[in-house]
Amino acid sequence: MADDADRAGEADQSGVSLSGTIAHIRDLMSGPGVGSCVDCDAPIPPARRAAYPSAIRCVACQAESEGRR
């Protein structure tokens, strides 16, 4: 099982900021149904978290991150 340092290293390689990674790890540790987008700080809807539990962005920011509109 990966620890916080492993997760931070993986996130660093994927281009996610360290503060965003730390916030995401806190969200994961606080349980399902909690979390906010690392880009805009908007809440990630429960349906998105249920479908994609490791989501760190809302749908709009994820689309923008992937170059889609």
C-alpha cells in the first residue's frame, strides 16, 4: 500500500501541485463524499466521486486540463 510520500511523488510526476496532492490525500482520508477540485476549489459532486473515487478535479476543470471544452 502506498504511503503519503509515494502518492506525492506520483502526483508530482503527473503535474499536479503538491498542495493539491496534500488536499486530495486529506480528502481521501476523511472519507467518501468529501472533496474539492484542486484547480477551482469547487466541491466534487458525489456522483463523480462515486464513479471516479480518485478524481481530483471537477468535470469542467478536468475537461479543461485535457484540452477539451
